[in-house]
Amino acid sequence: MSRKVSVYRTAHFNAAHRLNVPQWTDEQNKAFFGLCNNSNYHGHNYDLQVCVVGEVDEVSGYLIDMKQLKVYIDEEVIEAFDHKNLNLDVPEFSELNPTAENIVWVIWKKLRNRLEDRFELSVRLYETPRNFVEFNGK
Ligand code: NI
């Protein structure tokens, strides 16, 4: 009998960013993004939830080795983003506005590259305890 199970792994990172659209004027950026447009950046404590869905292996009883999932998250997200300035230090955001929507998309793509095709992947990113986004590739 097949069993589809969702496994979750959480992670945390701190990062600075500035939301700004280069094609807009300073006034437009300030009016639209408010404090998030602060020219000297500001920080967030990001919380990440990674959800992997798939069939449980009948022999091992595992869906995915969580130790391996942790390594993927550490290498792709924590080492790349933690204590970084997303705009200046992370190449993916050199021309992509580091909104939560775009950060979760970048994280999803990085983790998707590390996972076998048989898994479904969904990533949720909390920018604050009350503001969060989710992307599952669709
Ligand atoms: Ni912000």
C-alpha cells in the first residue's frame, strides 16, 4: 500500500535587505515600500519551513533522510543567506528585489535542484511571525 507523507524541517536565518525598484524614482520607492526602502537596509529574523511530500520507502520506513535534508538546507540557504545583506552579498538578488515572495522562490529553486524528482516540495518563509509566504512550484 502506498502512503504519501509530508515531512517538515524548519530553519532560521537573519539577513538584511532593501526593497527598491531601480526603474522607479526615489519618491515612488519610498511611497510604495515605506520603511523597507530604507537606503541603509534593515534586518529580519526569517523562519523557514521546508515540506517534502512523497511515498514512504517500504524497506527503510523513511520518506527522505532528514539528515540529508538538513544538509541541503544548510548548504543552499543558511550558508548562502545567514548574516548576509541579501542585496549585496547574494548573487540571486543583485537584480531581483529581495521581497519575501522572491526569497521563497529562490530558496525553492535551490532546494528543488537538490531533491530527487519523486519528491514534491513546498517552502514557507516567515519574514515576521505574522507575515509569511509559501511557494510550491506552481
Ligand atoms: Ni524588510
